[in-house]
Amino acid sequence: MKKLEFLTRLSSKSQIVLRKEFRVAMGIQPGAVLRERLENRRVIIETLDVKEEIKKIEKIADMVSKK
């Protein structure tokens, strides 16, 4: 994947817009669930596979209920 880099301004409501170039490159559609995290002064935004996350939670719940 090629490197993309742009300057973005924070709005008065503390919002940023994820540029179209990023959305297209990542295949992000309206309504997509994204994970945000902070690492050493960097904001990391990742797409999240909700179905896969639910499977992980169910597996943990199953393990806990067996104890």
C-alpha cells in the first residue's frame, strides 16, 4: 500500500475528517466501525471487523463460564 500523508485541521467541535483518499485506500464505507488508539503521541485509526470481535468476546465468555 502506498504511503498517504495530508495535513488536517481540527474543527471547532474537535472533529477531523478522514479524507476520501484514506477511505478509498482502506475500503471504509459509511457506518464502518473504527478503532482509535493513542501510541506515543500518534493517533492510530484501524478498521474493525465487528463479527470477528464478537467471536473473540464469545470465546472469552465461554472460557469464563466454564470456570
